[in-house]
Amino acid sequence: MRMLNNQYILENTTIPQLSFSEILKHSRDSFDTSRKSLLEIQPEVIEIDSGVFFKHTSLIQFPRVSVIQSNNSILTFCSCDAPKTKLCEH
């Protein structure tokens, strides 16, 4: 795992290899996994190995989040001010 300003990188993994427990290990807090909450997350752009996502109705500010599969790493980008020591709440 590496960190840059607006980026969090999960190294030595790919999207097909990700599990719920692996995501929790990289997350700050638990998150709402209800069907309704997950359905509110919408893709803005979907391409091979990348996507940009947003959430229409959210109680927290939900900036656009980019997810990119690059070789054997998953890169996430967002514009929030949270330190990128873990995945952001959104």
C-alpha cells in the first residue's frame, strides 16, 4: 500500500481478487452495505480497468471516486480532504 495526496493504492491485488474482508482491512470505518445504499452508487464513466463513481443521495459528501486497475494494483482517487492512510468513508 502506497499513499499520495488524493490517492490510495492497494498493491499486490486485483479487482477480481478483492474480498469484503480485504476491503474492510483498508477502510477507516465500517460502511453501509445495505442494498439500497449500494444501489445509490452510480458509475459516471466505465472503461476497461477503470471507472468513476458518484452517489446521488448521500448524507455525507460523496465526491467522485476513480478506481483504476493497473498491473497488480488498485488505485483509488478522490478530492476529499481526508488523509489517504486508508480508504475514505465514501
